[in-house]
Amino acid sequence: MGQTIAEKIFSENYNRKVEVGEEKLFSPDIITAYDYPGYIDKYEKQMEELNIHTVKNPEKFLLFIDHFYPAGTSKEQEIHQITRRFSKKYGFKLYEGAGIGHQVISEKGYIKPGQFVVHFDGHISTIGALGAIGMGIRNSMIEAFATEQVSLVVPSTVRINLEGKLLKGVTSRDVFHSIIKQIGPSGCRSSVIEYGGPGLKSLEMDERFTLCNLAMFLGGLSAVMETDEVTHEYLKTHNVKDYVDMYPDKDAEYLHEYTIKLDEVEPVIVIPPTPANTVPISEVLGLSIDHGYIGSCASGRIKDFQQALEILEGRHVAENFRLNAVPTTTQIQLQMSELGLTQKLIKAGAMVQVSSCDFCIGQMGALSDGERSVSTGTLNVTGRMGSSKAEIYTASPYTIAATAINGKITDPRTML
Amino acid sequence: MIKNLNGRIAWIFDEPNFDIDLVVGVTNMKIQDIEKLKDLCMINYDLDFKNQVREGDIIIGGENFGYGHPHYPSCRALRALGIKGIIAESFSPGFYRGESTNGFPLIECKGVVETADCWDRFIYDWDTEELNFIDKGIILKSERVPEKTKELIVHGDIITYLQKRRLTP
């Protein structure tokens, strides 16, 4: 029997063929985390408790300061200090101010097809766009820090075949939420999502990162994509060499297989208070909105801002509407400037911000009671972006741009 | 050897994709004080839950229990009130990984929602992986529980597990 991409990755990692359901110790190629209270400070204490003062392969570890950035209080700065201290003690590479780690890790050339990477946060699945598996293992991260191995049951794979091309005004964000609508929020539960098919080739790398980033909301342990020319180009640009392409065997066995016709996907909105609530945009048209956010590890890349600007350029956001444009990384922020996107966003009335996770979690740009936001953030649960009496609607950059202009939910296709 | 779970079913969340943060309330995720968390636990479902529940009881869940961005305070509160585990149709993987790492018994068992009623008495046998509804005479076979999950239950938490099983020469 052939293997899925995930089975190939775990077999390579274990140095022999492993089957779905086998419980083994795997050795992540990269162990990564970000500054967050209750995590980094806890790992530091746990390593002391375990009497571990050095690690065997410090080059496998990568830490990021991307939350509470820039620090707004001395208490927030304390968690940065702990992160710096922890990195220094064990010889871990630390990136600070480079942007959101889930994306910086690929930008800096750490990710190669075939790798297995762990983080406490499941959005590390973003790297699946490059043919690697990133898995959020939550509080068992201490197992990785202490032993450089993690215990795992080899997961099944759900195959999602993409066909056709996206229509104007529709994005990979709409695709992902439409998949939830079609197969349900547990449609890929405890499996790795494998994206492939002819439609994948029509998606740019930025759109692929978005699709992989959100895997957890389909119940996925991770997501991974077949590699192709688009992958090769990205890896070449980021100085990644000596890798092998990732694709499944023709007779690979899947838990489920689904086909998504990209040209049938329409703009959708995820209504509060759960990422499971996808509805067609037609159901909420005209709803008044106070705030918009284009950014996060899911959607704050060049393609996202180019899409938003197809609507924003030459127009201005509605009076009293606050639109935050937050590049996912500092490198993207630089590219935005070089491409003239920053200037156009500012002229349209958007507030272009420094790269940080904080807008997604209401640490900055927070919502107050009774407000409504349209957001490309990862999540729309109650209280995620400030007040528990505010509402978050997640949508595509096109939809947010159109909504920002009118101050009410607007189908972006009417403005393109 | 893990001691069998033996108690009553204190609550049934039969809806799919249940967000565990709702047990103490999504706005209370930053609360660390366990007494405050106990006071908040389940108040949106049953104001008397805290008084009715006793050591050894469990919670029953539906499909994909723990969906969303699960945090730890809700299960801390449930444990502090004596809840010894959750048996669900299935768990969201992030929730499962997080709470099983805390040594909290989580068992997947198809048909449990349909079979269970509140305050049913039960025994769960870790060796046979069977859930026995004592008064109903119904026995359900659970899904296989991963070995590491069982070890974490035996050792109580990830640190003790690592010390005893993975870091001992």
C-alpha cells in the first residue's frame, strides 16, 4: 500500500515505514515557540524542575518574540525578558521584532519539504504550504524541550483535491471556510489534511499559507500540500536547497477524500461566536460594522493587501470606521513599502501597523462593548479581540475592504 | 495499572463541537485562583452543580468535544470539584493533547451520549477499555487509549512522567 505525504514524513522521521495508528517517539526537525505567559516562563521552570541545563541540539530550537510586541507595560516586557533569558541559557536562536513566528520561520529559510516541526500553537500548520508538517502539541511541548522527541500516534490523512480556479473577489480564506461549511468543523478531526490536485497549482504561496494555517478549525492536526513549481520558487527565493519534493503515492489510503471546485466557491463570512459558523455573505449583507482588521498569521501577506487594495484604492474607508492593516512580518512590511502598498493603504484611510500578534488577540486595536468587527484574524470567539460584548465576523481581505468603505457588510464583487 | 473510573455521570454535553471554555465562561480564562474557578464552574448550566457533584463523577461529551481554542481553567475547575474524567463521542485533537498531558482521563466512546443519562452510575475498566452502565446493564467498548495517555494518567502529570519514564537512565 502506498503512503500519504504525512505517512512519508513520519516514516522518514522514524527511519522506517510507520503505519497509521502506530504510537512512536518522533524527533522534530525544529522545536519552536513564542513568548506567552504560562508557556515560555513555564518551560523555563519545568526545565529547572527536570534538572536539564543544556540540550543536545540547540540548533533545532527557535523562539520568537511576537506577542505583546511592542510591549505596552513593564509586565509585558518581563515576558520578553524571560524569553531572552531562556533562549540565552540554552543557546536557542531568538527572533524579536521580525514578525509572527509562524511565517518568519519560512521566510528565514528554516522550513524544507518533509520536515516535522512542533510548537505549542497549532497555527504552526502554516508551514504545510511548503510540504512540511507543523503540529501544535500544546503543553506537551516540555516533552520536546526536555527530550527532543514527542510521542505521537501516526495520524490518518484526509485528502482535499482542489480543482479549477478562484473567481474574482474570492480568496483562499473563502475556500477554507467553505470547506468547513461543506464537511463540518470535525471533518478532518485528528487527521493531517493533505491538499493537492490541479487547483492547487493556481494558488499563490500566500494563499497556500492561509489554507494551511487554519487547519485546526477543521479538526486537523496539521495540513500539508504537494510541492510544485510555486513551492520551488518560494524555496529558491529564501535560499532553501537540498530538499525533496513531497507528494503522495498513487495508491495512498485516505480516511476521507473530498473535492473542492474553486470556481464554485463564493464569498462567505464566519459569524460569531465560533469558527464553525460559516454562512454565505448574502445572509449578513448590510449589517453595520465599526472595525476592520487585515492581518494575523492567517492573512496579512502581500497578496492579502493587494486584494484589499483592489477595492480600497481610489476610495476611502467610511467615517468612524477603524481599519487596521497589519503585515504578518517585518519583511512583508518592507515589501509593502517597496511595492507602494503602504502608501495606498494610508491614503485609503487604513492604519498600517507594526507586525505583531497583538491585533488578533485584542491586545492592540481592541473592540469595546457593542462593537462589530470584520477580521482576517484566526478566530471569532467571544472576547477574542477585546470586549466580550463585541462581535467578530471573520472574512476575506476583499470583504473587509468593501465593508470598510461602506461601514456595513458588503459583497466585494459589487465593488470590483 | 490504572484504577478503574467508578462514579456517576454528572453532566452531559450532547452538542457537537462543544467549546470547553464555556464551562467557566470565555471571559474568565485569565483567572488562576482555583476557588474562584470552582465558583464559576458550570454556573451557566446548573447553579447547583458545585453542590451536587462529588469525587469520582465524570462528564459526558458529544462529537469533537473541546473544539475551538481550548484553555486550561475549565478542566482545572472540574478536577477541583472532583470530576475524574470526560468520556465523549470524540475529542478535538488540541483539547485532547492538552488535557491528557495534564493526566486528565479522556476516553472516546461511540454511543455514549445516546446511552447515558445524568446521574447514571458507571465503571470504566482501563484494561478491557469498556464502559459499564451498572444500572442499565449496558457495556460500551471505547476507542483504544494511547499508551502515553495511560502513562500520563498513572504518573499524574507530564513532569512526573518525563522524570520516571523518559529521563531516567
